[in-house]
Amino acid sequence: MREKLQNIKNEALAQIISVSDQEELERLRAHYLGKFGQLAQFAKELPKLSPEERINAGKIFNDAKTAIENAVNSKTQIQNPKSQNLDETLPGVPVRVGLLHPISAVAREMNDIFRYLGFSVADGPEIENDEFNFTRLNLPLNHPGRDLQDSLYIKEPNIVLRTHTSSVESHILETHKPPYRFVFPGKSYRYENVSASNHMVFYQYQGVAVGENITLANLKSTLETFVHMFFGPERKSRFRCKYYPEVEPGIGVDIDCQFCNQKGCSVCKNRGWIEMLGGGMVHPNMFRVVGIDPAKYSGFAWGMGLDRITMARYKINDIRALFNGNLVYKI
């Protein structure tokens, strides 16, 4: 028994030392140490021995098995030198953490500001029908205001990728009873030539407030408060008369261009001012179509380019940089 085990051990060690590849080493491991290997077959004979012989044979068996296992492990280290270079005390490789896109970061900050001012955040569908995207915004069929924007139709003439987030306002007017205040950030689509200041896919941030005795002064105060809270108290803004079909009267709000200090550049189109938003008092026709009495209730609404707000905030001078996957702009 002792001689047989010694022969198995010597034969195994000699073959393991001379092996030259990992596949052959694995074959030898299975041949000697596997479930049906040489040592496993020998172990089946141990119960047949007397108690004294079993004790002695067991020690020899364990010595042989340990020697063969150590030889296999040592050869594995040689075959795989990289495993010898493992230093468990070295610090781990840091995990790359996901970051917010600048537009997402700005939208969240703006949501916090308007929540402070008493607004709730709403959302709406990006694929709209003609009624909510145009008609309910005081843009009936053949209205000249429809010519101001080129639309991307899913199915002509009624299904369109929304051209503005004002369509969410249409849904809010229909489903909520005054008084209320909502803001609704989201994506919009238009058939535009892509340039430094325009894109066919862009983000807007709009709001509406409806109640009794709401005036243009409330709108002006709300927007001025936002500009100062978001951009800082030193920023300048100006209000101009503008036309928008869904409001009457309409206003445009500009802020001073921080890229050129109002000297004129490509971002502000050499005007020294960047147009940030438009708004006004909700048109009475929009109230009538949903059964709200315009003699009792009034409201204001506005919309701003979330992309332009983001560009102004982080001094990004090309809107295309927001959509090209450049990780330089990470928040």
C-alpha cells in the first residue's frame, strides 16, 4: 500500500514538473486529484484495511495528496505569472459615477425656484394632436401664426411632434379648476436648420398661473424674481412688447449678454441682449374653450428656452455642444 501510494506520488510530481501548458496541467490534476482520479480510487480501498493499517495508510494518502496539490498550484502560478503580481493591499479602481446633464441640472434648479414661488411641476405628451398643439392655443386652422413655425408631423394633418411645451398648458386648462400655478419643462421639436443658436430638438420651460385678480404686474414680478434668484441680483433684464397668439398683451424678456458684456457677439446676434423668454396674459379665448369665465379669472403664462438658460448659466456658446455627448459639460 505504501509503495503503491509512493509510486503514484512520484509519477504525478514528475509529470507535473515537465508539463508545458495549462490544458495539460488541468488534465493531470483531474487524473490524480479528480473525483474519479488515482487518489480517489485508492481512497476506496482504505475502509478494507485494519484500523492500524488504515491510520498509517491515511497519513501516507494525505501526504501524497498534499504534495500533488501543492505541485499543481505552484505550476499554475508559473503558467499564469499575472496572478503573482496581485497586491491585495493596493487601493481599488474608482467606479465612474454618472453625472447630470447640464440641462437636467438646470431644470431641477429651476423647479426648486418655482416651487418656492408656489408652482407645481407638470408634464405632458411629446406627440400631440393638432387641437392641443395649435387650436386651443388660439391658433385655429389657417391662422397666420401657424406659419411662424415649421412642424414635424407624425401623421398629417393632425398628429405632430409638439412644437412647444405650451401644449401642456392646453391640457392643464382643461383638467384643472382655478386657482393653480404650474411649470412644465420638456422637449420640443421643429424643422430647423441646426446652428450655434438653434436646433431641431430643444428644451423649453413654461409656466402658467390662473386665478382671480392676476395682472401683468404679477407676471413681471415672478419673472424678475426668477432672473435674480437664478442668475444673480446683478443681472439686468428688460421687458418688451411682443406678439404671441396665446397671450394678450404679450411681452418678451431679455437678459444682458454675459459672453460679450453687451458689446455684441454671435450668441446675442450682436445685440448685447439674449432673448430668454416670452409671455403675457392668457388670452380670453383659451379660457372660453375650456369653460373658464374670463370675466372672473385671469392668468399669465410664459415660456423660455431651457437650452439658452443652460448656455447662459454655464457660458456655453454653441447649442450643439449640449447634444454631442461631450463629457466636458458635466455637472
